[in-house]
Amino acid sequence: MRHLLLSRLLLRRGSNPTASHPLPLRALSSAPSPASSDTDLRKYAGYALLLLGCGAATYYSFPFPADALHKKAVPFKYAPLPEDLHAVSNWSATHEVHARVLLQPDSLPALEDALATAHKERRKLRPLGSGLSPNGIGLSRAGMVSLALMDKVLDVDVKKKTVTVQAGIRVAELVDALREHGLTLQNFASIREQQVGGFIQVGAHGTGARLPPVDEQVISMKLVTPAKGTIELSKEKDPELFYLARCGLGGLGVVAEVTLQCVERHQLVEHTFVSNADEVKKNHKKWLSENKHIKYLWIPYTDTVVVVQCNPPSKWRSPKLTSKYGRDEALQHVRNLYRESLKKYRTETESNDPEIDTLSFTELRDKLLALDPLDKDHVMEVNKAEAEYWKKSEGYRMGWSDEILGFDCGGQQWVSENCFPTGSLAKPSMKDLDYVEKLLQLIEKDDIPAPAPIEQRWTAHSKSPMSPASSSEEDDVFSWVGVIMYLPTSDARQRKEITEEFFNYRSLAQSLWDDYSAYEHWAKIEVPKDKDELAELQDRLRKRFPVDAYNKARMELDPNKVLSNAKLEKLFPVLEPVK
């Protein structure tokens, strides 16, 4: 940008002398005066600068060639970056770093050696999972270590229903490996592409008021630390550090191996139906208590709440396992809206594209939103189409738990999700519904172009003190509410505008957090740029989490902050020497 501004400045300077000082009549005489010579000199100097400016402007505004994607522009040349520079971004491409070091050890000794060397040389080596976190919590431009090559199943104990794995294994791969042993995990997040190490470290969760977040499935772990090497942790071996490290955000050590408590592989019947706010209020206590898994998908600017309940087949009395409408019928209204919108925003030719009929619902939603993602009226129409889609998708389906509990979240997106207590199953506070009701009111009052859904899920408590659902009360239930804005375009300007609007939306939700003791999911919390806002966030975190104990453990296990990054340093500053 500086070079482009310089070019424009040169253009202005090159043209002004001749424009503001026309040649006098005496310049036509055969004996030029000193004044005319000076004028000519300024004129030709201006032409030279004009030519130079045009050349520079053209050079820097022209798209980079394919082989220059990892090069940096400097005046009049490309300065190549080191060949071993690694460009790493999270899944939604909302956060990206160019790291000079990205190690992928393939064994525990190799990982131990990498951390010991980094500790000795005081180099950063931040543990990186599969990069799914919307806030890029695992990224560090100074250096990262990925356990992608440490992805083996080490042991399966069918009798105890446990599995020991290397932490780089993905959840989907683990589930596939457990299948032949008749086992599975007790709960899942919306997707299954996380590495197990990252899955437990950020407090990931599924849904079910009697089911805790996934860190509660951890029985023991091997934690590789920069200062103290490999430490084996469990309830019996250093329980205090064990519970702290289960949701340790990668700041206490690199989780190398994990033993998880499993359950028998089982099927679930999923019942999806459309309700409204009044009906949800009437039935919420009953639904929350009676269903093994439940979630609500609230659709802004409509009175539609999609309810998804999942239970073992034995709970149902011969449910009709087919929907009233077929897939094409359910999608027809969305397709029609897309075709009509194309006529409005683009051309009728595009609206007749037969490929439209092959797209899934989330693909159609992304394409619809991409036409005008920040126009509230357009987003409202898309939300209404989504409500219609779910009405025609009501019904039952049965499948294995890992298949049923998955959810197509759509394309790239910004997400903010928070967690707050909502009483117990015996005595629900109903704050979970109050929160969403107020949020929807704020959305409409401020004309936020909020797409669907606002996803609401529940978990039981966690004994991990750094978990957003941490509690010492056995019966406590926590609600998790996520707001979203999609990034359905690769256009940098449009993505920037969506990002700005998303943070307006998030700020609106944030105005409710103190009243509900709500705290953001560690994989979705964003660090404020404003110093006062950052100080306020730091104070809030200290009120909820044992920050001093966490920092003390960090300083003991990683005194050179090898595993840290800017995000952790800003969220958990050491305010005074930790003793």
C-alpha cells in the first residue's frame, strides 16, 4: 500500500509542474532564456517521474505470478522468503502465520528431543493440532510442532472399555479403529477432524445434559514438557496437575499420548422437528431431562426453532424412520430462492445452471449469502428459506452414534461460542432460554444481518479447572451458545467487511455475558486489540479460572515459554513473580 501511495504521489508531482506552469510565449523564440531552460528541465523531470510512477503502479497492482505467492514485495523487486517458510492457517482462513519452523516428529523420543532442544535454545515450538479452531489458538509464527505423524492406536482394553492413542490421531480415525472392538467415544463435537490432543486441550464438547465435555473422557496422559521431559499424569499420579493439564490449552506441555474412557458402540435414533419459542419454553425442562442428546437451532428473524433429539432405539416405539418429504422437495424452496436471487444480483443465465440441483443445503446457503452477505433483508430471506427447509426435513433417522451426532456446519465462518451455568436437571434456571431470547431481541433491534443458526447445546460439568464448564457441583448443567457469520467468498474486501460486522455481532452478544456468567470457548475466544478491553478480559478470566495456578504450572514446566504464543501471553499475563 505504501508503494501504491508513493506511485500516486509521484504521478501528482510529475503532472503538476506542466499543468500549473504553461510555457510562456517567449519560449517560441530561437534563443531560449535561462527561465525557459529551467521550465523545460522541470517539464522533462516531471515526465520522467510520471513514467516511473506509472511503471511502479502497474508493477504493484498487477496480480502476482503463481510462483510469487510466498514472496514479499519490496521497491522494484521481489525479495524471496526462505524456502522452508511454512504458511499455516486455520480451517476458516481467519488466522494465518508464516512460520520458519514446523516440526513433525514421528515418535515420542523425537518429540522429547525437539522440545528439549527448543528449551535449551529458547525457541518457540507451539503445539499445533489440525487447525480447526476458529481463533487459531495453536498458531505461532516463531515455530510450531505438529503431531500429525504420531497417530497410532497403542492399546485397546475391551474389558475396561479404554483406548490409548498417540495424540495426533484424528477423531474420525480413532472411531474407525474402535469399530472392530465394538467401542466408540461417548460424545462428539459437530465434526470429527480434530486431532485428539487438540480435541481435549481446548475443552471441546458435544451435547447432552448428562454428558460432560470431552476432557472428562481422559483417564491418563503423557505430557512432554520443555523443562521436565515427559510426565505421566492421571487421577492417581499428580491429580492436581492432571486435572489442570486435561484442558491445558497446549501451554503446559505437548500431549503425546492419551488414554480415553470409551463406551460400547451403539446406534441412535435422531428426531428432528420444527418448533417455536413458546413451545420450547413449555417443554424445555422435560426435553432436557429425557433426551440423551439434544440441541436447538434458533433461526434469527423467524419464530423457528429446530429441535434435534437423539436417543437409543429402545426409547422409541417403532418410529417412522423416513421423512415426510424427500431431499429434493426439502431443498426446492432454497433452490428457487437462489435462482430468483441470481436474477436480481447477477444474470438469468446463471439462474438456469443445472448444477444448482446438485448442491447440498449448506452449499446453497453459502452461495445465497455470498450474493449479499451483509444486507439484512437478504439474510432474512435466506433464514426464512432455511426454516422452510427444516420444516420439510422433519422426521427420524437411525445410525451409529458417530454418524448421527455429526453436523454439517457449512463453509468457512467466524464463530463465537460461550458457556454458562443453567441450574441442574432437577432445578433448571431457564437462563439458557432467557439468554437466547434476549440475544434475538438485540439482533432485531440493531438490524444485525445474522444468519442461521444460533446453535444451543448442553453438557454436564467438568472437573478440569480450566474448562468453561468447570464446577464442583455434580448436578450442574451448562449451556453452550454459538453465533456465526459465514465467509462464503474469497474476495478480500468482502471478507474484511463480514469480519467487521461479525465483531459487531459478537460485541452485541458480549453485552449479555456478565449477567449470565458466560465465558467463551477456548478455541473461539479472540484477543481484543484495545488495551482497556484486553485488561477487562484478563480480569474476567481471573475471576472464573485459576490463572495464577495455571501460570505457576507453566513457569515450572516451561520457564522459557517455548509452548506459548501471543494469544496465551495476552490472555494469561504473569502479573508478578510466580512462587
